[in-house]
Amino acid sequence: MNKFTKIGLSALAGSLVAVSAQAGSMSVAGSASMAVEHINGGAASTGKSWSMGNQLTFTGGGELDNGMNVSLSFVIDQGDDTSDATGTTPFDSHSVAVGMDGLGTLTFHGEGGGSAVGDMDGSAAGGIWDNFQAAANEPKSGKSSDDMITYALPEVMDGLALNTSYTPGGTGFGGAASSISYSATYTGVEGLTVAYGTGEDNTTAVEADATAWKIAYAYGPITVTATDLEYDHGTATSDRNMDSQAISYTVSDELSITYGVEEITDGSASSEKAEFESISASYTSGGMTLTVSSQEGKNIDYSTTATQDQERWAISAAFAF
């Protein structure tokens, strides 16, 4: 951990003394969705499939009498991913954040924390790969973990945000070492976002390094985005790289159209590159968003067999309240 980060963390931790809290507030926001999709090709071309989603997010906090701000976030999601360390369905990500002007913000993620690299490794095209049967193994960056600490440093210049994350290791974590990641995001030029992150993923006994960057530029109704993720694992066959690009056109305040592509490679020298393509249109009215998409995946399991080329269409309705 660099000296600047140590100073900020030490100052923030030193101010965590017994104080009385001022009146705070809590709020809850909800979301729900309904969707239908159909995949042609692959091992399970059995017709349309239906799905739904639902989620409640509780947030709140207040200011202590020493000027510190404390906030809490807790998610209830019936579709929670039980593959994480706790598997506490229907409870999902939860965290508490403590911050003060000039000292930055320290956040403890009890579940679902994202590393400084993982929080910026998303595909520009929205993760098309995740929609296909037997899709290419997920791009990796050590992006999610329980009992993780993240620290947003104080502002050092206009438009520049610096973040770091720490994930503990040791014998209680499968013999893995601790992991540290860093990222920087610059938004000081109108319409432009540039982000870069690098760090470790030592969630297993075999160490790995992850690097990600993102560039996005919005000009009028058009937004162009490109991302790159490189995951270098100690076991070469576990390497994973992803490139993605997307262009969006805002037709009106309600209607937008997006085209995106993704390419994923793994560490097997003989494997094929997995390629994905998508075009979608979204219409928003009030708290409702209707989305129609058409997608195509090639070599989705890094092979050229016929079942690894698939096409998909989907229609969804999402509601926020």
C-alpha cells in the first residue's frame, strides 16, 4: 500500500471514536422485471423461456456530531447468486461507509464488494457473453468478494477520482494471500471518461494480476465506449482477456439504440476466440424501461463445433419504484 493511502487510512481510522449520532434517515427503492428470450442453436434450442427479477435496496445514514458521515446499504434479491462465500439467499450485497471531508471514504463490504479493478472491468457492450448457453468462461479480475475494504481517496484535482481496495487472505481464505488493487478515473474534460485500474487477484493459492482500462466519449446524442481487461493467472490456461466496444445513439429522451461487440480469449493456445455481437433498443417512460435486443455468439465455448454458434433475441420490461 503506498504512503499516501496509508496516511489517509490512518487519519480516518484514528477519528473512529465513540461519538453520539445525529438523526439519520433510511429509504428503500425497488426494482422488478419480466423477460422472454429465445436461443437458436446450441444444445438446448427448446423454444422460448420466461424469467423475472425483483430487488429491494435499503439505504440510509446520517452525520455524526464530529462531522463524519456514515451510510448503510443492504440489498434483498430473490435471485441472489449463491456461489459466493456466504450464499445467504435472499440477502445480497451489504456495506457500511464512513467518510469525512478531506479524509475520503472508507467502505467495508460484508458481501459483494468489488475491487478497484473489478468495479471498472465491465464490458462496454453490457456483458453479451452472459446471455448464451455454455457461454465463454466469465472474464476475471477478482471483481467480487466478501469482507472487502475499499477506500476512495480525497479529491486531489478536479475530475480525478482515486480508489484502492484490500481483500484479506490467510489460512482462513483457502491459503490465498491478501489482494490489493488501485484505480484512477478522470472526467475533467466534458463528455470524456478515462479510467485505468491494476491489481492482484489472490483469491486462490495461485496468484493472478488484472489490468483494465476504459475510454468513453459522449458528443451530442452519440456515445462511444471501449474497454479492455487482461487477466494474467499463475496457471497460464486460466488467463482471460476481453475487448469490447459499443456505440449508443439517443434518439430522444425516451428512446436509445445501442450496438456492441465483445471478444474473449482464454489461456489455451489451441482455443478459438469467443465473439459476441448485439443490437438493442430501449424505451423509457416514467419508471418503466422496455428493451428489445438481437444477439449473436460465435465459438462461445472456445471451440468451432456447430453448437457453439448461437443466436438470441429477447424482450424485457423493467420497473423502478
